[in-house]
Amino acid sequence: MNNSFLAFIFVVLVVLIIIFCFIVLSYLRKRNPSAIEKTVAKKAVTLDQLFNEIANPKLNSDDIQKIILKFIDSQTLPSKFGKKLSADAKKKLEFVTAVAVHQNASAKNIAFLNRELSKRYTAYKQDILAYEQIGLAKRNIIEARSR
């Protein structure tokens, strides 16, 4: 009878340990979302939202850098086939132009965006540079008019 009582206690302890582990694991899972959930959260930012944010003339260089990081984290360029750009790729590359046009974008901001996109999308390297140059030309025109 003493051995059966000890066996019963052992079984109860094992069950309690399993329940405790299950509770801890479920708590940790809720506390630390999976990588997929983090990716979905990053993708929640739309390109139009980013364009609206970058259009604010009161942004400083640090704010622009944060928006650039959001763009890099949330947007991907489609695969490039041939020399012709898709409408989606053109719209995303216009963000490069929008950053370059912004009156408070520093050379560091523009160079960072160019470098990061060029590293990730080598097929678009010339296009990224072209859209950057378009933005800088527009910026020069705007500055010349305001003088």
C-alpha cells in the first residue's frame, strides 16, 4: 500500500509538471509573437501611407530615416524581367524620388536608401539611381523657384 501511494504521488507530480510547462509555454508564445506574425505586422504599412508620411514638409532628417527604414522593411520590389519596369516597381521607385525631393532629406538619407535598395535588388541598381537623380533634379528646380 505504501508503494502504490508513492506511485500515485509520483504520477500526480508528473501531471502537475506537465501542466505547469504547458502554461509557461502558452504564456511565452503569447508574449513573443512568431516571426510570421512580426513579418505580417511589418507589412501592415502600405506604400500610400509611406508617401503620405514623406510628404510632410516638417520632417527632419531623423524622421525621414525612420520612414526609409519602414519602407525597406515593409516593401519589396517585384522580380525584374527585361528592361521594362512594372507599374508596381515604378510606384515603389517613386518613393526614392519622393525622398530625394524632400527639402530636409540629407545626403546621408538619400545615399542610405540607394545603397540598401541596390544591395537587395541588384537588377534595379540603375533604375534606383535614375529615380534618385530625377528626385534631385526636381529638388533643384523647387529650390531655384523659391529663391
